[in-house]
Amino acid sequence: MKLRDESCSWFLQTPHSVAEPLICKLCSGTVLNGSAVGEFCSSSAGRIDGRCCLRNDTSDPEHIIGLDLSNCSLTRVENLQEASAVLMIDLSLNSIVNVSDSAFQGFIELNYVILPADILCPGGNTSWEKVEVKEGNRFCTGQKNICNQTGQLSYNCPANSLCGRYGPGFFECSCVANYHGYKCLREGEFPVLQVFGPLGASMVVISALLWVTQRRKAKSL
């Protein structure tokens, strides 16, 4: 579970001019037309770049919707966050011995995963609508929403908070309007001035003291 205070949430927007995602070049080769990701990319009108299928959208050219890491000699699956908005991942034909518990944290759009047959689906098989093992692979289809389906307050989250999906087997709790702080127990707007005001003043004082100290040292030289 992840508890998030909406009043303090922020994000970092990546400029469109950045280089192509490094995960697309994690191993050699490219997405093949006849592969699962290749067929998905074609039906989604995406464009292939290395091991990735990117959304064919000029407003977000680096948006990865498909990731083919099959036959990449992988033994561990740990950091895939560069592809956190992906819809489909193929990890078949790898000698994977360990998948990090947090490897798919935040992958709320992920809807189809192919794994070696002896590896469980992300979040456990119960986190998926359909799990099949065939031809030496495990197919995980339809990520389940483990939050309360009624849209009301979830029993998984503290009072004054709502449950939201956060990847296979994960959920996050966000404070409802007018609540903030630890376990969303504080009512009222987040006290921005009270919290950051003294902090800003302290930084100004420290900066001034450092400037005076450095100036005195320079004069003594």
C-alpha cells in the first residue's frame, strides 16, 4: 500500500526533445512483426523503436505502449519504470530467477504480460482476470483493480482517503478533499505557509551567515 497526500503531490514532466528511452535498447535487436508485441504495435498504429512500441503521437513521442524484452538473457527483472505507462510486456525466453516485488509498481495501464512458465504473474496470479500457461510461457491478461469497486471509501485505506490502483497487486490511498497529513487525519487545507515559511526563512538566514563567513575569510587572505 502507498499513502499519498494530494496536497503535496508533484510530478516531473520530461521535455519531448529528450533522447529515446534507454530501456528500448536494453538488449540488441528490434520488435519483430510476427511477435506478440509486434502484432500489438501494428494493431495499435504504433511505431517500433528497438525493443519498444511507441505511441504514434507527436504530443508524446516517447510514450511506450509495448515492450518486447523476450530472449534478452535476463535473469532478474527490477527497474522497468521508464516504461511505467506500458500496456503490454513480453519477458518470455529468459532465464528469469527473480522478479522484484516493486518492479511493476505504478504500472496501472499494464494489461498483458508474457513470462516464462515458472514465473508467477506480477502481483500474483490473483491480480489478473485470466492466467494461462501454454507453450512454455505464462500469459497474464487483464489487470484487476483490487480497490473497492463501488467508488466509495475503501476498507484497505484509512478514513478520509480513497483507494486507487497502483499496479498489479498494489494500491495507493489518496486523501479526500479537505484532509491531509499522516493517514489523512488532519482536516482543513494543507498549511503551506506554516510549513514552508519557516523553512524558507531558515534557508535565507543560513545563506546569509555562510556569505558573511566566506567574505571574512576572503578579506583575511
